Amino acid sequence: MQLLDFREFTPFNQLREKMDTARLGYFELFDPAIHLTGNERSELKERGMLKRLDEIKVLPDKTLAIKNSRVLIYNPDENFYRNSREYPSYHVAHCSFLLESAREQPDLEYLVTTRLAEDYELLKIRPSGEISVSQHGFVVCKHCLHKLRYKDFDEFRNRKRGYSEKVLKSFRLEEFFALYTLYPLSFGQRPETADSGLLGQ
Ligand SMILES: [Zn+2]
């Protein structure tokens, strides 16, 4: 599709004259390579998308994004938590756990979502091959909080252990994404894609 050049678009220039301004103002043209479509936004908010880690963008502040939206991600396989005896957790940053995961299992798909909730869906694959879906409570990944030094969280310094425990316990996604805008992100220019995946970090 050929996009029209607004600088030479008569109705636009007439409007500009009426407004008595010579300035062009600022607008970002829709580019499906960097902007989510309406359908993609709904999908992220409702069902979520399955993506490999190298398909998820890491922003300069180390939070995670798909195109122009920050996201959170989790492993939707119930067996993973059962086998590792871990309480299900979601990730909000390019943490040490994801770095390791990308190295060990680059093809593993994570559920990517913009839905802010306390419970998320886990898939259970029975030996018979039957798949069932269940809701489960989730907590934030502490490695992510450490990576971002969220509210000064530090997972290694003993002196701060009590304080960091409090930050972890009182973590709320709404509060987090009030600090790190969920959507829309503005890049000003088209971001490089070569080193934008988790594997390229
Ligand atoms: Zn994490």
C-alpha cells in the first residue's frame, strides 16, 4: 500500500492554514512491522500468544515487548512447575532465568499476554494425550525484579533480604505497569531487529 504524503495533501494543508500554523505537528504512521494491529492487541489481551523467546523483544530498560506493547510472559506447561516444585511465576523482564532458558531450550514457547491478572491458565497434558486447562495463582519472578532493581529489590544482598521479601510480596501488576507503560510504546524510529531478540542479547 502506498501511503500518501501528508505534507502534500491539500485538505491537510488547508486545515493547517486555518489553524494559522506552519508547523507539521507530530504523528506516527501505522507500520505493521512495529505497531500491533487491533486483532493482535485483542489476542494478547484475551487468549495470549505462544512465542519463542527469540521472538520477544527486549527493550533498553530490559522489560519485554511485542511490537509497541510491553508484555508479561510465562511457561504455560503445568508439568514444568510440578517437576521443578516451583510456584507458577510470570516474567516481566529479561532475567537470568530467561537467559538460561533461551540457552537450554530455544524452541520452548512462552505464553505472552497483556492481561493483568492474579490467575493465569496452565495446560496439563495427560499421558493419554488429553489436554486440560486450569486456572492457577501466579507470583512475579524474583529474578525479574532483581534485573530491574524494581523498588531497589536485590535477591543477593543479605542485608536487604527483609525489605526485598516485602517488595516481592506486595508486588502488583497494575502498579508495575503504571511505572512501565504497557501500551502504546513510541520508538521515534524503527528499532533494529538484528539484536532485539532474547538470544541476541
Ligand atoms: Zn524472570
